[in-house]
Amino acid sequence: MNIETRILEPGQIEAPAGQIRFLILPGHNLFKSRAERFRHLSPGHPLGEYLAFLALLADAQQKALNTFPVLALPDADEQAICREHGMPLLAARSWSRDPVWRDGLTTILQQMRDAVLPPTAQETIAGLQLVNVSGLEEMADRILAEDLAGISPQELPFVAAALQVYWVRMAAGLGEGAFGRLEQGGVCPVCGSLPHAGIVFNSGAEQGLRYLCCSLCASQWHMVRIKCSSCESTHGINHYTLEGSDSAVKAESCDDCDTYLKLLYLEKDRQMETMADDLATLALDMLMDNEGKSRGGPNLFYHPGAAL
Ligand SMILES: [Zn+2]
Ligand SMILES: [Zn+2]
């Protein structure tokens, strides 16, 4: 593993905060692009079968998103109150979920049931199709609270996928102006979840800027570089890369709180997609675990108890 010490000061190469777009909401083809990236990464990859499975799951998410019914969303008054108080408008842990999120899960499970999958995945799908409403709601509560007790690594991606579709649908249904900045820079301004990774753009108005990527709603929000997303320390920040990699993905670690977050540098590979490339670089997570560092935010498809 290679370790680099910091070479930039926070904000050193960035425009003043007021001129920077602070929030980028997910697009309507998010899951289609994600599926394509999973498919691109899968051949010859040590986790190829897993990535190919996730490509199918992303296809199913796109189908669920495309067929999602119109949702009731917070009105202008609610939006203004949240902006004024610096609260996430669609807070994952306190939001009253519309039952239609489970229709999205039904669509995903039906779509996946028709795919060519290993018998264990088919058994998981059949099992989830039998779980009653309260069981599914409890699983959702646990996933959103990052308490995965009682949820198997096999079940997690399906239920998390449906929750992602629901939150992406809500986020995309509101404009960026609906949301305000939060005091805590490392938390999603849309849903209050933690980021699963960060991305450094290589072109356009966002060139050279770092955005954090929400693990749930896929919104991206600006945070200056060389700053820990967990504790906001700017000291003791180091970057780790896999030996022999092209350094397109680095783990940015913090000595103050011993967490890390992966950063994807689009200048090294413009085709990267945050979820897909995060999951394709789980080897880096294993190395960081050996270094005694833990992830600064979850990837909802990855169960920490799963054997790879
Ligand atoms: Zn979010
Ligand atoms: Zn920290």
C-alpha cells in the first residue's frame, strides 16, 4: 500500500464558497449508468460475479424508479422550515415512509426473480417475497439506522436497493433549491445520511472540487478537500492507494477519528461511478481495516459481516 501525506491545504485551489454549487441531485438515469459501470468492471475482476449481480440489481432499481408513482413531497413551508433550521428535509431516520417504497421492492424482487441468478440468491428473493409488512418495515428501519443485526448479507442489497429508489425518487422530485446547507458538513443535506464515498470532478464548474456522495439518496454535496468528513479535522489526513493501482481511487484517512472515506478522482478515470467503483475496490477497505481505520460511512450494499 502506498501512503501519501497531504500536499494541499483545504480550500487552497477552490473558489470562494458562495460561488460553488453546493448540491447536485441524482439524475433520472442514475441506476442505468450504475448498471453499465458494474458491467464494465465485472469481467476479469476477482469479485466479477458479485459485480455482475449488482449490475442486474441496478437494472431492477432503474425499472422501479421509472415506474414509481407520483409521491407527496414536503411543501414550500416545510422546505423553508428545514432550510432555516439546518435540518435535512427528507431525514432518513425520522421520515414517515410512504408504503409505496415496498411496491418498489416488489418490482425489484420480481425483476431479479426472472434473472439468471445463483440458487442462493433465488432463495433469498423467495424468502423476502414472504416477509410481511411489519417485517419489511423493521428491516428498513434497521438498515437506515445502520443496525444490521438480523439482516443477512444476502437480504441487505435488495431491501437497501428499494430504499435507495424511494429516496432518489423523492430527492429528484424536488429541486436543489428545496434544500439548505447543514451545520455538519459530512452529512447529506437532503436525507441526513452519511456519505459512502467522495468524488473529485475533473471538468466544468466543479473541476477540482470534492463532493461527498450520499449512501442513500445519491445526492452529492460540496465539501472542501483535505478535510475529514467524519470529524472535520484538517490535520493528520493521509491518502492510501492499492499497490499497483492507477490511484484513481484513494482512501483519505483521518488520524483524529481513525476513519477514512474513499475518493474517486475522475481525472484518472472519467467513467467511474461512485457506488460501482466503491464496491469494486473492497480490497482497499480490507487494507484500511488492517490499518485500524473504519469507514466514515456505509455502502448500503455491503454488509460488514460478509465474507468476500
Ligand atoms: Zn442523502
Ligand atoms: Zn476525522
